[in-house]
Amino acid sequence: MTFRGGKWKIYKLVIVFFIFTTFCLFAVYLLQNKPASFDLTAEFSNEDTSRQFKILQNNEFVLVFVHIQKTGGSYFGRQLVKSLDMKKPCKCKSGRKRCNCTRDGKIWLFSRYSTGWACGLHADWTELHECVNEKMNKIEKDVRKRSYLYITNVRDPLKRYLSEWKHTQRGATWKDSSLLCDGREYKDFIQKCYEGENWMGVGLEEFYSCSYNLANNRQTRMLANLSLINCYNSKLPKSEIDNILLESAKKNLRAMAYFGLTEYQIESQFLFERTFNVKFLVNFLTINNSRADRAEISSKDLEAIHEANELDFKLYDYAKELFFKRFNQIKKDYFMKTGLKFKPIKSIINNTILEEMLNDYGSDEDDVNAKKKNALSLLKQMKRHLKVDKHIKKKLKNFQETD
């Protein structure tokens, strides 16, 4: 069949119009669904990407955990006190959240599960830098030289935000956080988004529509130096405040001895173990079926959340790039040092230290038995997420019966 004259021109126009329309729709789809991009203009020094500390050999080192809400901090905190293969493990008692983490009588960990909320509930970077040394002097009853190594977790902003919304919806609050800055507590000066004791049952739109909701850009605010904007009393334009907070959070993140990414547990464990020259008895676990993963949100809500958390999304892109620069550098150093050929990180961290200990559970060494007890206690708390082999399961069952 052939086309002549006007008919052929009409068909050509239809075909061109169809191709053009398809291309435009596809381009719009890509723009709306593009993955988070890295800050390709970011530059990192060798000091930013090569971080290694032998915490087992230096009593001056103290790990300070900046525990940001809904970033997997409780899970990570329990790993620190119950799973690190230290010569002198933390002393943990059944039924108590806090453990005694000392080495030669010196505290090496400042966190919720070791020293408690000594600087306030979910103390941020600003609060901790004002408070930690004074509190450590008081707890240890000693004024000594210490080197504080700050650590934290950073999470995908959308998942973190939805998780905090769900947490708040169930009636939880952090209203007792002191919000200390430049020697003053601001908790009673921050306007609340709700009346009464809590915000139970809050809808998503109401949650993100409250402009003074501390959930908005929480990660950026908690990692920034708030003194730079006169704490919570800043009179600067919003655009200037945002820029100062974001750049400060980036700077402080670069200075962190370690930070992990909640979505990359295997890589985070590998990075921690090589950064501090220590091993975990229980491997990190990625849980992909959280309430945030199950939440269904509209395109309108998604756009509003992005707008309310613009700084956190920018910070996460930056954190992700820095994290993988550190990870790739330390992975390269590991293979060069060991002379091993490349193999998956998962097989490297999947060590058998705990299994070897369990085979000799009747040991008379108090420290070894304490390590086993701590690790099994952690496994017990994680059991609904774990698939353990028969050997571990038997030991875990015996532990549950005698704990």
C-alpha cells in the first residue's frame, strides 16, 4: 500500500507527533522518579575519607554516639554494648538497658545504653559538645585527657520522616529533650504542634504542615552547630539559616570518626570494624519491612515532605557520597593489606567468632562468658528478624531458659 500527496503528509505528522509525545512523557517520568543524585561538586580531603583509630589500644579514646531519632540508633546502640569483641566487654545485667562499658576503669563509650541520656534525651551535636566532657569528669570522678570520637547514623530522609510520623501517631513524643544551646535550655520556648500530652492519631498532612515541627530537617539540625545561628532565636533570613545549618552539618559529618547509613548495614559494619580495628560478634541486620516501608503516600504528600525536609535530602546525598568514598578507600586498604583477592563484603564480616565461643560455652573465663551472654542477649532481642542455624538456635534456646 502506498500513500501519495496530502494523505502521506498527514500520516507523517501523526507519526512525528506520537514519537515526540512519547519522548516528552518519558522525560517527565524520569524527572519525577530519578534516584537521589550525589553532590558531584563535593570535594573531600584524604583526612575526610581515611579514618582509622585503634580504640582497643588507647584509653584516651571515647566514642560519643549522636543518636538521631528513627535512624536505627537503638539497634546500633545495643550492638555497641553487647556485640563488640572487646577484651573487657561491657557488663550488662538482665532487665536493665544500661551497661557498664569501661576499660582499665575508664569509660570508652558515651551513649544511651552505657552512660544513659547523660546530656539529655537524644542530645544533638551542639548539646553533646557543650556537655560531654563535664559529664565524663563527673561520672568518672576524674579530670583526665580524652579524645572524643563522634559517631552517628544517617537515614534516607523520606523513610526517617515517615517513621517519626508513625511513631508520633502512636502517642510517642520527645518533649523532654532539653534542646540545650549556649548554656540555655530551649524546650519550653519551642512552640508545639499539638495541644495536650501528645499528638496521637496525627494525620500525615497535619504532621508536615506544622512549620515548627522538629521532625522537619531533623538530621541536619541535630548534626549542625546551632550556635552559628544563635540557637533557636535566630533573626536571620530563612535562606541564610538553611545555608548555615546545611554547611555546618556537612562539616561536622566530615569530622565524624564514623557514620553509618541505615540502608547499608553490611557496608556500615565493615566500615566500623576497619575504622576502629574491632569486630562485632553479631552481624548487622538490614530490616526492610519497617512501618515506613509499608506506608502508602500520595504524590502530593511526597512533594510536601520533600519541601519540608529539603536540607535533609541534600545532606543525605552528601553523606552517601562521603560514606562510599570512605567505604571504598578502606575496602581497598583491606585487600592490599591482606593480599586477598576480592570477595563480597558480606562474606568478610560473616565471621565465626561467636560460633567458636559458643562451642566452648562452659569456659571459666569471666570475660569470655560475658561476651557470649551479651551476644546471645542481643540475638534474643533480634530473634523475630533472624534466621539462625540450628547450632545457634539451640544455644539461644538454652540461654532463654537460663537467663
